Amino acid sequence: EICSPTVTAAKVPAGWTWPDLDQVLRQRGMVIGGSYGPLADKVFRIGHMGSQAKQELVEKGMNILEEVLKHGK
């Protein structure tokens, strides 16, 4: 509904905590950001600007995220 050209925020999926999701993604080579304030541990942020704006990197990240969320911890 509200778009940003630099970052996408998504809810931490049910069954996950932000620290657990962050750890599993990092083990697979994907580093994304958590959030702050009232959204801390509720959403995570995926950057897509600058050096991260390459289609190959976005696709790789989405593939990793999909695999992790399908197969769990």
C-alpha cells in the first residue's frame, strides 16, 4: 500500500521470532535488517538500493527467503 524505492518491509512470519529468522538467513548468506520502535521484532526490512539493486542479488535473496520459509529452521 505504501511503497518505498529503497526498502521493503515484511511481517515476521508466524512461528518465527526475528532473532531466529535473522540467524537462519545469515547462515545461508542473506543479511537483512530488523526494525526499531513499535515494529521491533514484528517486521524485517530488505534493502534494494545501491549495490543491492542488482536483479541477480534480489532473486538470490528471494530464493533463500522462500527456501527458509518453506522448510523451516
